[in-house]
Amino acid sequence: MTTDAVTGPATDPVTDWHRLAGACVLLDGFHALKHAVRFGARIPVAVTTDRRAALDLADELAPDVRDTLDALLAEVPEPTYTSLVPRAHPTAVAALAVRPSRAANLEALARTPRSAPVVVLDDPRNLGNAGAVIRLAAGFGATGVVTTGTLDPWHPTVVRGGAGLHFATAVERLAVAELPAGPVFALDPEGDDIRGLKLPDDAVLAFGSERSGLSPDLRARGDHLVSLPMRPQVSSYNLATSVAMTLYHWSVTGNGSF
């Protein structure tokens, strides 16, 4: 079923799915599809095992996109649905979306002046953590999320963790030397207590990997080392928790974006 948010379904959804799956981003579940639609993703095909149940969910939780989902969703048998996705989602909804162009994301990351920080994950290793950070960044209106290292921030597991909110912010992988302009505030246990700082809107907020912390290259690039308050004998916070605390501090000390 070839479709977009305007024209609606046109052809066989299963044929289109197999044709497009290798080049598109999997949106796994109702909430991922809902968010992608809200933030302008181009969605060639969307399927569900129960259109009525999916549209009832839209009536309840997302009436703003209900009509768009009505035009997008094709009902398929459950065995067909389960053959299209790595694992079935409880909402029995899945879709394919066109990944934003790298050029467009790089332009958004480079645009100045910025009204919100860029979050940098330095060589992250956990796919679920990366997805949770992207969801947080979208919620706080961050300009974007950049990863360094080998992890693909558009990996299906990351997209699943992000609940479709990759389309609400600029998500790319860059080398440390390619990071956007702006003062780099790097999170480190030896840094200055964040509670005594004001984070500017054009900040680049850098977080080290779950195991090894900041890389030497990122540490050298940093303009300020910043620490989060932590009880003695507690080793560390989860990566997403650290990002949430830092973005919240920015939101209450800076101008904020919403």
C-alpha cells in the first residue's frame, strides 16, 4: 500500500513493505507511528491487524493524527503482520518511514543561533539507552542528538527506544572533530557542580559511554567539565538519567524552548 500523509493508500501493502523495508526506518507500534506522523515523517506504508482498534486508540490518545492514520493504515492478517516485523508489538501496528536526509540534519545541527542545546553521546554502546536519550531530547526540544563511535543512532532498536521521536529532532552520527559549534559542556565526575552553572542555549552537552566515560578526544574538545550531584559511594547514573537531569537544569536556568 503505497501512501503518504495526504494521498492515502494506493497499492498492496505487503508488496510495498518488502520493496521498501531495506531503505526505510521501521516504526514499531502505534506510539512510534503517532509521533512520526506528528513530526512530519514521510510514511510510505503502515499496517495493523485491527484497523478499528488502532483508530480507537487514536481517538483516545492522538485525535490530532486520527484522520492521517485512517488514510495510512492497511489491515493485514496477523500471520502477515508478524512476518513483517522482528517481534510483534502489543498494539499490532507497524510502519515504514523515510529517513531524513543527512544533509538536512547537518544543516539543522549547524544552524546558528541555536535556541536549544545539542546532546552528544560519546561512543555509546547500549542501543536502548540511545533511544531513550533521543526520546528525552525530543521532549525537551533539543536541537539534536549526535553520536560518535560505531553505534548507528538509526538502528531499529534505537528507533524503537525512541518511540518514533527521531523525527522530532536532528539525529546523526559524527566524528568529534565534526561536532556543531558551541561551548562544549562535558559531563564528568571531576567537573564543576552543575547546580552552580547556567547552561547556555547554544551548549553542546557531551556524555561519555556507559562503561568508559568520555573519550580523550571529547575531553580535549570540552570547554567545561560538569558534574551531577551524586551521593557518595554511588558509582554513576544511567545515561538517560544523566541526560534528563542535565536538560532539565538547562530548561530551568536557560531560556528554554517551550
